[in-house]
Amino acid sequence: MGTPVKDATIGPDAPKTLLLEKHADFITAYGSKKDYEYEYAMTEFLRMSGIYWGLTAMDLIGHLDKMDRDKVIKFVQDCQHECGGISASIGHDPHLLYTLSAVQILTLYNQLDAINVDKVVEFIQSLQLEDGSVIGDKWGEVDTRFSFCAVACLALLGRLDAINIDKAVDFVLKCMNYDGGFGCRPGSESHSGQIYCCVGMLAVTGRLHHVNADLLGWWLCERQLPSGGLNGRPEKLPDVCYSWWVLASLKIIGRLHWIDKKKLETFILACQDEETGGFADRPGDMVDPFHTLFGIAGLSLLGSYADKIKAVNPIFCMPEETLQRIRLQPELLS
């Protein structure tokens, strides 16, 4: 007999409805723990992205007004460096990942003029290599995540022409595998997170026709396990965050209807904490802002609780209404 597929267990007492107000309370309280919470101190290297996760989750459920807007904008400003890049926290090195998070944060608040946009563009330009790939910072790591971050950032800033798009696309296409998926570099195995980045990058640049939607859609649908949850690659446990990476990719390529939506909704809801609010990676685990955002965003893509959760854009993981406000090109809006 073969080895059983790894999966999660959903207990009979797991939550079955959306605990929206508790999630708002969880996100609101998370930042107030900074003076005494070990977890908060140890995640300083993710601070900018953490703020983006929390703010976007709050915006999707209609509670962005509960967050300290002025304090957030000041923090973003204090994290911009002379080179134009933005860091995870004050005193840290600038990186493309956190630059995108910062641009998304300011887009939510319609405050892009709070930073030096021209310097941000220069920073991104400096990170594209001759072969079209993009590095995350001055230390030179190449990854298709950074290709997505670069074009997503520039699209939000209305400066997509600032890098060599043809070369950037060519590099991403070299990372496509025989199974229709994408890896972090040419020859790397397909992974749901990298697929989201590459499909999103091709969508932003108008090159989605290079994707074999049926082949890739099949690979992505194979990520659904008997529990209803989705994993990142074969033989891995399901994780709520893949309710975003997999679903968003399926949405972009028009194959969202290929999975069992009801079973996935049951899995996502089971990952909530009924006492504290927030979502965990799997039922019964510790909740955090990262999985809370992607649990809520996944429910939005499923069309669940449409009366309580705003429509989310599958490329940028931001409310559609926000992107319409900044007049993003129509083809990037659902």
C-alpha cells in the first residue's frame, strides 16, 4: 500500500461561520502587544509586510478606520532609504518585498505622495539584471517573487515602463515547467506561491497567453486534499495561505470553478480561533495576521460572505474598489 496523503483533521467543534468581528478585534489588538509580546519582537524583520497584511484584512472586512492611519504612514516614510527602497522596519536594509508592501499600504490610504516615488522607481530599476531577472536587494538573490514585486509595484505607481518588460517576461517564462507550473528560478520545482507570482506577473504585463491554462489549472486543482484545504506542492499539508496562492492563480487563468469551493470554505472557516479571532494555517494551530489576511481573501475569491467581505483583486490582494479608485488599467481589474 502507498503512503497516505498528508492532510489536516477538522474536528466536529470547528467553527462553521465567519467570526468577522473577532477577526477585527484580533488585528486591532495585535499591534498593541509590541511592548511585551515576544512574538511581536521576533517578527520585526517582517514588520512592513505585517502591517500590509493587517490593514488589508481590515479593509476587506470594512474596518480600516480602526487602524491608526497617520502612525502607519509615518512609519512607511521613516523606512524609505536614500536609494529609494523601503525596509521592513526602521534601521533595516531596504528590500523589494517590503517596498511592495509599503506601496500597497499607501495605496490603501491613497497616500502615495507620502514617499519619494521617483526614488522608488529608481530602486526597482537598479534591481533588474541583464537577463531580465530581478534581485530582491543589493545582496543579489534572484527569485521570481521579485519579478512579480517589481511589476506589481510599478503598476500601482503607474510606471510599468521603467524596466525592460520583454526581458523580465522572458526570464519568468524560462521558469515554466513541464507540468505548467513555475519555480523560483529556471529548473526549480513548481510551487503554488511561485505560480501565483509568475501568473500575476504575466497578467500585469499582458502576457498571460503564454500560460497553458488547462495544464496549470489541473496542477493547481490537484492541490486540494480530502479535508478541502489546499497545499503548496505534492505530499505537503494543507495551509490556509494556499487558499490565496492557489485560488488567486486559478481566478487569474479562469479556472476557479475547477475546485470544490464548499469543501475549501469549510476548511478555511475551521482554521479560525473562536476565542481570540484570527486564522491559523490549519485547524487548532496558532493564529497570526498572515493567515488571517489570506483566509479572508480566500473567502472573498470564493464569493463567500459577499455581504461582509469586499471583492479582492486576485493579482494585488487588495480590495477591487481601491484599485478602481487609483484608476489602475481596466484589464487588471476583475
